[in-house]
Amino acid sequence: MKSLAAFVMAACFVILPACMSFAELPDPDQGTFLRGSEITEVVNRDFIRFDPHCVPHRQRFGARLDLLAGRLAAFQADGNEMECSNQIYLEAKRFYHYTAYWDRLDRRLDDLAKSLEQPDQVFATH
């Protein structure tokens, strides 16, 4: 076990960028606590850095996700078993909140809309 730990430590030191010195590494004892809203800002900045069009994508897909979620909830409130649609909704929600895979989200939203055309999905529970 000690040899594995030594190997991992050595590998970490080897892959550090050549331009980074140990003085630049953060001191773990000097950590800063962030409020939830501050963490959200950090995450949003990273999303925007990854995809500069992130904000308009979130607005467009968020509106569509909310609309479909409302339709799904209405079917469920009427007593329909909507297991397939519910699963697709959860997948789409994960793509929306935790990724910038807009093409995948778009496909899942299309799948969700199509699944809502079949309001009795009790077969999925058998």
C-alpha cells in the first residue's frame, strides 16, 4: 500500500505543469468558505468559459424543460402512470443543470415530448 501511495504522489508531481512552482499551490489550511450563491457564480463562470452561449441556451432549454415538466405533472396528477416520461425528464434535467451538452439535452427534450403522447405507461412498471 505504501508503494502505491508513493507511486501516486510521484505521478502527481510529474504531471504538475512545468510553469507551476510549489509556492503557487494553495495552502489547504488557508481555505475559504463560500456561500451557495458564490459557488453558483463560480460554476456559472466556468460554464460560460466553456460555452460563451451558455446563458441563452439555458434560457431557451429551461423554458422548454419547464413546459414539458408541467405537462408531465398534469398527466401524473390525472392518475396516469408516466414512468418512461419521468425517467426521460430526469435525464433531461440532469443535462440541463449539470452539463453543457445542448445537443443531447435537445434530443432528450424531443424524446420527452414524444413520450407524453402516450399517457398510459404502466407497461414500464411490469
